[in-house]
Amino acid sequence: MPPLYLGAPDRWMRLTAALAEDGTAAGLKYALSLLGLIAPHLRLPMVEPSQAAKAAIARALMAGVDDARDRRFDLD
């Protein structure tokens, strides 16, 4: 296992698919807002992802976080 393990590839593939579900950058912005990295506001012409897309993004993001949470990160 590499020193920094970020989770099973299928979990990150699900996140990538969820981010692209609406076909815009709105999904990525929503994910970044869930992580507290940006404000959850969008400017026109971008609109919020659908409720289904938001739920898929949140599930996929949390699956990756849960996978990495219990691992020891050795950055040396």
C-alpha cells in the first residue's frame, strides 16, 4: 500500500460519476461547498444540481471520507 492511501478506486469513480451527473461544474461546486471550501452560492447561468445529483454527490463523497478516515497517513 502506498504511504498515502485515498480509498478504493471504485469509490472515487462513483464520486467522479456523481459530479458529472448534471453535466455542469455545479456538482463540483456543490461538493466543494460540502467540504467547506467555498460558499454554496452559484451565479447565473449556472444552476444548482438536482436533488438526486446532490444526494449522489454527498453519498459518494462521504464514502471516500469514511474509507480514508480510519487510515494512518504517513506523509514522510
